[in-house]
Amino acid sequence: MTTPDSGRPDAQSEAGSAAVRPRRLRGKGGSGWWKDAVAVASFAAFGFWITGRMWLNPGDGIRDNPTDMAQFEWMLAHGARVVTELAYPFSSDRMNVPESVNLMANTSVLSVSLPMTPITLLFGTRAAFLLFLTLGMIATATAWYFLLSRVVLPGARGPAWLGATFCAYAPAMVSHANAHPNIVSQYVVPLIIWRTLRLADPGRWLRNGLLLALVIVWQAFLNLEILLMTAIGLAVVIVAMVIGRPELRARVRPFVAGLATAAVVSAVLLAYPLYMQFFGPAAYHGLPWLIRGYSTDLASFFAYSRESLAGDARSAAGLAKNPTEENAFFGWPLVILVVALVWWLRHGTVVLGLAVLGLLFAVLSLGREIRFDRRGTGVPGPWALLEDLPVLHSVVPTRWALAITPIIGLILAYGAAKVRELTARHPDRRSQLRFAAATGLAMALVPVLPTPLPTKRLEPVPEFVTSGAWRPYLTGGRSVVTLPLPDTEYAEPLRWSARTRQEMPIARGYFLGPDTRPGRDRVALFSAPPRPTSSFFGTIRRTGEVPPISERTRREAVEDLRYWRAGVVVLGPHEHADALRTGMTELTGVEPEYTGGVWIWDARPLTG
């Protein structure tokens, strides 16, 4: 029987040694295939339960993060354009006219958007986004399940199911399901772990190194932040295993040879994309100072997420920067259970390595200043020493807490496997052991069960956009200027552009780009550097009031419209539509026309 580390000096841990012994990803015989099928079906049920409201209501979108949803729809449209028009994949001029957007420095998700092109073309970008989000969670749970049940805890399907379900549907993952499909799609991570562990196979270092390189590249085009955390996590656990189990050192040579192969091959394949990301046109130097201050409140580790059964928006408010970044929120019972499991399994090298790693990630997530219960403590966190380093200056510190989720999932799987071993060893106590384990798990996990994502009705894309009535205005390389101009608070124009398969280029946008203003050192901005007219309409969007208009304001407006190569200015449905229409009319002296569900101003006479 396969068991986790028993703690006895002479015990040979299957779960621990599985990290270095070659194994095929298949079950022991065919009798368990139906258990695998039930497990995958349960993962699918969870996935559709979480996103069900959007499947049932085709006009709905993510309530708590509609701007990121619009951005991902635009990215999926870009992937389809790369396939159908052979467009350049790493940047685009269809947003932020007349400049371009460095898509390698943004969430371009090319490893998903390219293969999903048929879905995007046939069913639209909203359907492609929803499928990406839902299947991403289901595939993540499935990948963790097969890694756990075939490699880490061979044959232990129940513990594997428990660990995999938590890895995919823990509170942090459901929080990021609020329009971060690239983050909840962590199905490549178990493949990276599997291929890394197989590097120790004697005589296969070249083959194993090449396979690891391929999954690394796959993850790089899905989410680099998750790849960085995975690399650090694997390094800590493998070093702990080598230190704690001297018999593994004989396998170091093939492991290092395979790792070097993977590093060289992945570096060659990613050299140009990474060059574009960090040094290419529209590259930036680190995240904005505000975003780099997104940290994990120490109290949030013991609270419940708003997307959990026991949580709500009121109790979670202020413990995270927004509903999409609730990266901890495990609750007291689960924290106590995990600590108890680590103590119980403390003789297991892998569990100790995971515990150290989880503590490291938790400390890093506290950011530059430790906060407790929504208030700063004045105590600096270790992240303050690291946040200005290259690469790390582009990491959102609170997301280190996100990496704790799979660590807890693995510890839960190890604990369940240990209970499984004890029930087999002590059949006379089977009922009591199972009751105690079920009670502990229920107390810890039932409160964090996921609830469906809250949604809201999206404004339909105006007929002016869907009918192509904008085309005559864009001859000669012109663009559409929308009111208000798109940014982090208003991203509807990205949905419009995506609906046209990016044939309709737009001014400005919602993306990360460099702040090119003097003294800003090209630190990232969300959208392009402000211009007088974008700030003018941003004020109207926030306040509903039209700022004072002078001759200088009118002159700057014409200059900005010329800079954006405006062919037409479009105002769609908006709560401050009247003020926006008044502001644009007074700025330009051009009377608008209402057509196709929008107000339009023909900008061609103004821009030449």
C-alpha cells in the first residue's frame, strides 16, 4: 500500500520518494477508471456552479471586475487576429492609437487565445472568455488530481481529489475567477512539477529536460507571475528533500543535467518574447507604486472571502484591495487544521518543505508594511528589501499569498492519505478515525466552499459598432475616440473593438504601458499618459459635472483629436451621458448626431 511519510526512521515514503522515482501517469489497473471519471465530473460541477449565472444569462458579465473581463475579451480577439491575419503577436496598434501596446508586458495569454481562435470566431469573445474561465478551473483541478493520484500519492484517489479540489476552488482561486482566467488556469503548474520530478530519471536527462522546457514555455505565455512562484516553490521543496533524505543525492547528476537542458532550451525559446517584454517598444520599468503596495492584511488569513459560503462583502471589505485580490481568507478552522497537520506529519521531508515554503510566501505577501485588521502597524515587511529588484518590481506582493493555496491543497492530501493508512493499519478503529477526519475537514472546509460569481447585465454593444457604420470615418488610418476614453474604470470600448475582431482601432485603452512624462522613469501606468482632453472627460465621468471650458481647453481638444487621429468621437450609454455630450459639443462646436444607439461627432473636419 502507498502511504505518506510515516516518520519512522526506516520507513520508505512512497509519497516522498515519488518525487524522484519515475512513474507513469496511469492508475493501477483499470478498475479505478470510474473513480477518475467521477472526480473529473465533480470538478466540472464546481466550475459550472461558480460561473453558472453567466452561462444561464448570456447578457451578463462579471459584476465586480467588468474592466478586466473587457480586457481579456480584447486579448482573445487579438489571438484570433494573429491566427487569421498573421498579425504580430507581441504588440498591437489596435488600441492606444497612434502608439502601440506591448502585449508581452500585458496579459496577452497567447497560449490560450491562439488555440481558442475557432471558438472566438464562431461564438464571440464573451463566449470564449467564459469558456476560458470555466475550463481553466476544471482543467486545473483535473491536472492536480492526476499529479496527486499518479505521482505524489499513487493510488490514493480520495486524498488526491481532496487536494485537487482545494487547489482549484479555494477562496483565492474563486476570488480571481472575477475576470482573471489566466490566474485560475493553473493546469500547467502540475505538469511543470511532474516534469521537474522526472528529471531525476537516470539516462533520460535530455528527453526530460526538453519536455520540461516545453511546459515552461507554455506557462510563460499564460502567466509569468505563476511561473515565478512555481519555480521558487519547487526549488525550496527539492532542496529540502535533498537535505532531509541523503539517499536522493545519487540522483542529483541526471537531475542537474536535465534542469540545465530545460533552462537553456526555454531561455532560447523565450529570449525574443522576454526581450520584447522588458526592453521592446512600450516596455515599462516596474509596476506603479500604488499597485506595488497591494499587500495581504494579516487578519485576512483568518477571515472568510466574500465568495465563500461563510463570507460576505461587508466582513471582507478593507481586508483586500478589491474582490479579485482576496488571496488569503482561509478562516481560523482551516489555519488550525493545517498547522495541526504539519505538526502531525512533521517527520515527512516534503511536508516540512511545503510548510516552510508556505510561511515564506505568507511573509512576502505582507508587503512593504505589515497591516492588521485594515490598519498599518508601522512594522516593515521583508518585501520592502526586495520590491525594487528587477523582475520583483513587477510582482503584486499580495499574490504571494495566492501561492499558499496549492501548498495547503498538498498538505490536505498528505493528511488524508495518512488517515487512509491508519484506517488500514487499525481496522478496529476505522469508524472513529474516519469520523474524526470527516469532522475536522468539514469544520475547516465547509465554510470556504465557493459560491457563484456575482454578475450584472452588460450594456449591449451598440448597433453603430456591430453594423460597421464606423468604417467610413476611419479611412486613412484614423481611429475611434470614445467618451469617456477607456482606462481602468471604463473599458467598454475594448469590448466594442473585440466585437469587430479589432478592425475598429481605438484611442487610449486599458493596458499597462510606460509613463513617459519627465521624471517618471517609464514606470507602468494603467493606460497611456494623460492628455488634457482625456483628463477633461475623466473628470466628467467621475463627477458628472462639466469643467470650465476656455479657448485653451478647446485648442488642446483639437490637438488631442489630431494626435489620436480621430475620425469619429462616439458616446455610448453612460450614467453621465448628458454631461459628456455637453462637454464634447462645447469643446468642439460640432453638434452630435444620434445613430445606431450612440451619439457621434464627425471629427474629420477638425483633424484634417
